[in-house]
Amino acid sequence: MTENDIPLISFFKRLLDPAIILGLLYLVIVVQDEMFTGNYLALMIIAFFISSFIYEQIDLYRTLHAGKKLAFATDIFMGWAVVVCLLALIGQGTGLRYEFSDQVVLTWFTLAPFALLLSRLTAYRLAFNIGKDREVRSAIIVGANNLGTDILRRLTSRSNAGMDVHGFFDDHLALNQKYAVPMPSRPYLGLIADVALYACTHKIRTIFICLPMSENAGSSSLMEELRDTTASVYFVPDIYTFDLIQARLDHVGGIPVIGICETPFTGLRSVLKRSSDIVLALLIQIMLLPIMLPIAIGVKLSSPGPIIFAQRRYGLNGEEIVVYKFRSMGVCEDGAVVDQATKNDIRVTRFGGFLRRTSLDELPQFINVLQGRMSIVGPRPHAVAHNEMYRKLIKGYMLRHKVKPGITGWAQINGFRGETDTLDKMRSRIEFDLEYLRNWSLGLDLLIIMRTVKEVLKKDNAY
């Protein structure tokens, strides 16, 4: 079952979400015995257009359909927070905020996200559970490969009980080229050339084409033959062979495309990420300003050289940026070869060792955050020399640069902070970085920040 098969979901996306927000406002007005005035009507109209736009950008139903209910709920509350901020700015700018009851508005602001969450989860449950005993849809799979068997597993799960898969069609099995073996309960039905006839004869409702991209010619001829059937045809591209980062359906210049590797920070998410970076960086800088001056004096007295160490790193989209740190070594290396700091490294000064153990040497990077070069949370930036070395040794290494580098990251709180003296350690760090890209949410960022404080207090792993 696809989202396009569910009118209820589409109805909620286009109309009922804003209607719930406005209906709740009206209900609060009635319950609190307020008079419904023209100002409240104006508020409803403005809220309708703002909420419609914001939640369209978030694309909540794709998140829920992927099973990430926590991220789904977070998106609802974050989206509503943006709506509230915009309404507050408009109210302040126009003076309308003084025309409303504070109790009405605060009650509405508080209850609305919970009403949205309840209504959407209810709609989702109804859409995917009502009608399970209706007519079972017959289906066949073209392509007895790993992708085809994975589709079969998904279609025969409890959540897709309304699908009856007859079996597989594939030319390779006829030639005894068993690059994948179908499940015994779903037999081999014939060659790809037999698909159209079988579909017509057995009144197949749904056909899944799981042929590799290398067999596009065969797919094209099959599609032409299937025009003579009434079956719904779905092409399942073998994108599972790629390292997917924020994969999604999209449009480029009006052309439907499948995004395989994309940044998680687009649309509203980009605004939320940048806004949280600015707010947190400003607060942290203000709080830590009293200790930065003594640190600067300590660096200057510990050894000859500059207080701030500036080093070239790779930032967003692999572009070079300059990252700031309090100097912790007696040297400032930024050439074609840069050796990582190791335990008992003679280059690290005594005061620099204290800074590195406590991560106080990273404090100037909050300036990088305010400049827009870095984020508080993201993959840690490596020296350019290290990037050029590891990109040749680790598959998918450069994908970590789909986002801004961070002061702390998912890898760092999972034991990969400080020295990575083996290729396996660096490979594990990159795996955590890519996992962060796949699963980003504002809640995950806050979790990483809180756990970073705990990790820093352990004072291990950083040299």
C-alpha cells in the first residue's frame, strides 16, 4: 500500500491539519466564554496559511511512513514552535497581540501540537488497519534478486496482509544463474517475456519490477507490454546498493527524481539547525567568556607562538574553511603532512595537555559556528592532509561533508573522540558520522550535546 492509495492521509495533509488548528482555537474561545471577534477571524486566516506552508515543508507523513515516530512527533512540535514564533512576530508588528485574550492564546498554543499528533496518528492507524479484510490484491515480482526477495519479505509482513504475491519472473533463473533464490512459498513463474500474458490471464493487480539498472533495455520493453494490462506497475530501483543518505523522492526542474545522497538540512530543517546553532553558540560564548581570557593568558605563557591556532579543514560540500582553536602544541602544523596528536606527544605543552583533556581548546570554534562555517553538532573536521589520505582509503568518507562540521558529534560520544591511530578506528568514526546524517533530528542534537558534557568530564581519549 502506498501513500497515494490512502485518500485519508492525503486529505489530512491538504486540509484537516489547518482545520484542526483553527477548530481548536474556536473551541478554546467558546470554552473560555470569549467573544468571537473579527480579530480572531484574522488570526485564523493567518494561522491557516502559515501552518499549511510550514507543515508542507516538513513533510511529516514521509517521516511517519518510515516508522520514525519519535522524529515524527519532534517535527510536529518543532513545526508548531515555528508557527507560534511567526504568529508572535506578526502580532507584535501589527499590534494585534493586544486584541486577544492571553489565556485563550496560551491555551491554544499549548494544546495544538498534541491535537495534531493525536489526529495524525489516528489517521495513520485507520488508514493502515481499516479494511484489512477487504479484497486481497494479487501481485507478482519481476526480478528474483536480493532486491526482489527483500520486497517479498516486506509485502508478506503483517502490515501488508492485503497483498498476495504469486511468485517471481526472471530470465536468470531459467538459465540456472542463481544469484538469488526466491522463497520456496513463492515459486518461479517464468521468463520476463511471460509477465504481460500472466498478468492478463490471472488478473494481477500489482506488478513490482525489481530489475537492476544495468537491465534498463529489458525494463523498457516490459513496460511497453504492460500497457495492455490493468495492473498497477511499480518500478523498484536497486538503490539499496548505494550508501543512502537522506534518500527521498523529489523534483528538480519539474522532473521527478530519487535523491540518494542529500543533506538532511533542507527547508525548515535548515532554518531550525541554523537557529539553534546561533542561539546556543551565543549563550555558551557569553557564559564561557570569563574563562577564555585566563586560557588565552595561559597559552601565551606556556610556550612561544600565537594564542589562537588556525588550521585549514574541509567544511560543507568539501570547501576549505579555517577552524580556530586555542594552541595546545609548541608547533602549528598545517601543511601537506599533519601528524595526529598521540598519548604523551612531545609537541603538546603541559598547559595544552590540560586544554585538550578538558576540550577547552575547542572553545574558539563557537566563533566558527557564529560565522556559519561550523555547527555545534556534526562530524568533526579533520585536517586537509588527513582528508586527502582517508578519502582514498574509506568508502563514503566524503559524504560526511554533506553537512557543516561540528564541535562535537555522534562519533565522539560513542567512543571515537581524540586519536584514531588505526584505519579501523577511523572507519568506525565515519560510520557514526554517516549514521548521524541519516537520522538527524533536533532532539538528537540536544542528546549529543548533553552526552558530550558527560564524556568530557571523563577526561580520557583526548591527547
